[in-house]
Amino acid sequence: MADKINISMVDGYYSPSTVLWLLAEDLTVRQAALLLLNEDPEDYPDAEYPDNHRQVPSGYQAARQVIASALLAKKITGVRAWKTKTAYDPDGLESWQEEIEGDLCANRSTINMESLRAWLASKNVTVEQFAGLSRTSDDFLDREDPSYSPKLAATIAAWRHVKQSPINGLSIKRQLADWLQANSARFWPDGMDSKVTDTFVNEAARIANWDAEGGRPAISDTKNDKSAVDLSERSSANRRTVGPPSTRSFSADLDDEIPF
């Protein structure tokens, strides 16, 4: 059996509108294709029109083809509707809309969502936002959980985001800190975003940083990163000293206790 494929949303979040779409029993091919990409179908009403390709998210044509071909092959259940063209009588006095059989209309063809989920599962493909709404996020993101910790949720979410969408040329710690600075407030209850301090951002970024030994060029920002290192001095030191690779234990980077 082929390895199971897992397609997950960046940061593991579901926008409210996406969740509402997923409650539908049936959706059009266009809507389902956009949801497969974690896009709100309402944002792309003209995805099917060639003149508006600039408004089509990356991957739409592939997602549309996957779903449309499964519907045409009757691998998933739904209602097939064909595109139409204008036909005229020989004299050109009358016209009507004529179906183009085999040319699926993604705006009018509908699919049953449970059927689509089952078909994806048969292909060993798991799409988290399609798998159902019984668990739309991890436990650590559940604010109703008595053990919910906004600091933990923000730190893990930052780790996930940078792991999935790293930026070349910027240190992992800097990317984590930037994401935390911009997004941490949403993990705190309303009115408590003042808890997001520079100390928290720096310490959370340090803990989530898996590249503690370096290895990528870092962009130092002494204003926002109190622990910034002068890379030019480090580079000079390395040129002056030649020796065997460091054997320092990884555990040396760990604090005795988490400082927040």
C-alpha cells in the first residue's frame, strides 16, 4: 500500500467561513476544488472564467481536474451538468442554449461531500479540512479546554508555520519571532493581548527554534532581538581558529526550566 498522504492547513487553522462551507451536504465542483486548497469559494466566484485567471489561486486547475474526473468516471456521486453554447437555426432567426456533452460545468455540477471524502480516503489521501468537523483543531488550540495555554498554542503554531513555509536567507529564530510578534495576540482572550510581551516572543522563538546551531544566514535585528549576535565577529573568530567540529551536547542549549 502506498504511504498515506496528509494535506494539512498551514498553522492548523480553519477560518469560520471554511467550516460553514464544510457543513454542506453537496457543493459544486468549483466550490469543492477551492475548499481542497483551503480557499473560501466566496472569494473566487469567477474562477471558471478564462479572462479572470489572475484571480484563480495556485493549484485550482489541478484540484478542479481531480474532482471533475472522479465525477465523470462516477467514482464519486453527484449531478453532472454540461457547459452550453449558443446554437442557431439555419436562418439565424432563432437561438437556444445547447449542451456540450462531456464538457463539465464546474459551476453547475454538484458532488456529494461524503462521497468525495470516501473517495479521497480510498486514494490514501487525507485532507484535514475535508475529513469532517468532529476535530477541527488540535486539543492545545481548544480555548474551552481547562488546560488551554495561550503561550503553548502560540509557540506550537509558530513552529508549524515556519516549518511549513520557511523563508530562505532568514534565520529560523528570526522567522519564529516575526510570526509570533504578528500573530500571538489571537491566542489570548479578548482584551488580554497585552500579555504578548517582547520577553515572551523572544523566549518562545528560542524554544521553538530547531536550528539552534545556526547554519543559515541570519538577519540580525538588535532593536527587536535582544540576543542578536554580531555575525561578522563570529565569522572572524571562525577564520582565526581552526579545529575539529564542536562536540557540544544538544542538551547544553536547554534551560533548566521554561522561562514563561
